[in-house]
Amino acid sequence: MKSGIGMLYRKIETVIEEHIKSDSKKILLIDGARQVGKTYIIRYVGKKIFKNFIEINMVEDSLGNRLFESTKTVEDFYLQVSMLAGNKMGKKSDTLIFIDEIQAYPHLLTLLKFLSQDGKFTFIASGSLLGVTLSQTTSIPMGSIRKIRMFPLDFEEFLCANGMNEIVISAMQKKFENLESLDESMHNRMMDLFRKYLLVGGLPDAVNSYISERNIQSVREIQSEIHEYYAADASKYDDENKLKIRRVYDLIPSNMENKKKRIVAKNIENKSGKRFSDYQDEFEYLISAGIALNVQAISNPVFPLIESTGKNLLKLYLNDVGILTGILYGRLASVTKALPGPKILSTFATESVPNANAAIACAPPTLKILRTPHSWAA
């Protein structure tokens, strides 16, 4: 487990490495919102394992030479790659081709199937708003890809970034499993780090800024900029409903102040008589884009939870708790003194749980400490 400024430990690293070393014929597709660290971790793993690492950013291509704009066949794809990095095109065992920001050219998602079948090289792809792009793609190569969503750092990864190692985390896990309390000094240390996590969140740039500068203003500037990116993404691909999508996204922080902390349909357009079902597409859009996390209500909290999922009740959370505290508290570092209050701390803790659970699927077994369902009893 390694961490530090620039190189943050990410649980998904193990998933990526195991997949590309396996005999799987499926191409790994990493989905996620902007600025969660997709490109960095893929580049790190790719360069570590493969002699030849070829990275192609399709957004940059779409703004430049547009080499891949009309690429529809495997042969044409290889030709375009050879124009960029022909000297690195070895064989499958030593060459990884990384297709970044693949959503810029939706037809390449279909082409992944044929690249996988050809088997000449090893491939990996990533993008933002892939959930939206896939839903609009006529031919989805689901049998040829393995899609995994990446999230901001969860609390355990934040601990690693702040010097906690696997030995300490494993020791705390054993305490938890044995229903034993931590000693007071360790408890206080963990609570201090948890409060800082509520401020800093898990966006890699924000975490690295905090580690290097310990300056909350620098952290807030990063969070504010990324929040604006997300707000723009919230209405980027749907002209017909973009105002409603943006409105739903902008309402998420204020929903956290409500007693039930869930969406009230009539508040979206300030129209009485509106129901949850009237905005189903807008909710799905935000969730598919990865900039909002959903938690559904259940009528009867028994296993399996999905069978008692409420159809008309939904909670939406921002995908990063640091963005939420940034919106509500701005640059006030003194908010750490307010956080221990039951009402305030519980509000942000509620926001942080979906963030932790979202990333837990990528955790190695020794790090799966938090296990809470994405549901609540209605």
C-alpha cells in the first residue's frame, strides 16, 4: 500500500492490474465523473506492467486532428494508432493501448467488441459520462467489455493518503469485528481524520493539495472548480431537459438540510402536483453521469433489499462530501469545530456513507471495513 503527494493509493489499482494480467477477452472500461483519478491510475498501472504503453485521448483528438472521428473498422483503428505511436505497437503481451475519454466518439464503444475479438493488443478504456453515452449507443458491446465505475477516494483511501498503513487499518478492522473499542488516543486520531475527510473529501487534486499545503482555501478552490464542471456536465447532453437536470443537481445540497433528506418533486419546478415519476429521466441522467449517487427507500428492510425498493422515493447525494461542505461552509477552516455537533456531523456523515460504499466494491478483502447498503427504511 503506497501513498503520498501525487501518488495516492487507490483500491481500484488492484482490480485494473488483475484484469489486464488475466486471460479475460473483455476490455476493461473505467467509468466515472471528471477528476476522480481514472487517467492517472490507468497510466500508472499500464506503464508499470507493459513495455509499450500507448495513450490516446479522444477529446483531444476531437478538438485537433480528428484521426478517429470516422474510424469504424479494426484495420482503420490500427492505422490511426500507428500514425501516433507506430514504434510502440508490439504484441498483446507487451503492448497496452489506453483509449481515454472514449465518450467523445461513441462509435468506438461499439468498435471495442471487434478490437477484443481481434486480440492483437491489450486494451483498456475510460471516460466520463459513459453511463449516459452507453444509454444512447445503438449497439452496446456488453459481452466484450467489463465496465467498472470509479469514485473519489473513500475514507480508507484518505487514511492511507495521511500515513495510515494496512497494518493499522487491519488492526482496527479486527477491533470492529470483535466489537472492541479503540483506545482513546486512536479514537481521537480517527475522529480528527474523519472530520478532515468531511472537509477535504476524496477528489485526488483536493487531497493532494491538503497533504502538501494544509490550506483549506486551496482545497476549496479546487472543489469549486470541479463542482462547476459537474454542474455543466449535468446539462451537457440533454438539450430538452437540461434546465430540469441542472435544477435537480443544484437542489442536492439543500435537500441535505431537510428532515428526510430526500427530493421533493414539487420543489424542482416549483409546481404543485408534480410526482417523482415526472423526473425519473432527470434522476437517471445524473446517476448515470456519475456526478450524483442514489439511495433508494425500502418498505421492508429484509434481504434481498431490492425486492422492497420504493419506486417513488429517492435520495440523491453529491459524489464527493468535500464539495458539499465547500458549498455550505466555503473557506471556513473553523468548521472543524462545529462538526462534532450531532446535527451537523450526522448530516455530513450521511453524505459520506454513499461515497464510501460506492468505492467499497473495488476494495481488497482486507480493506472492506464499511459495509452499509445503498438503501434506507422508508
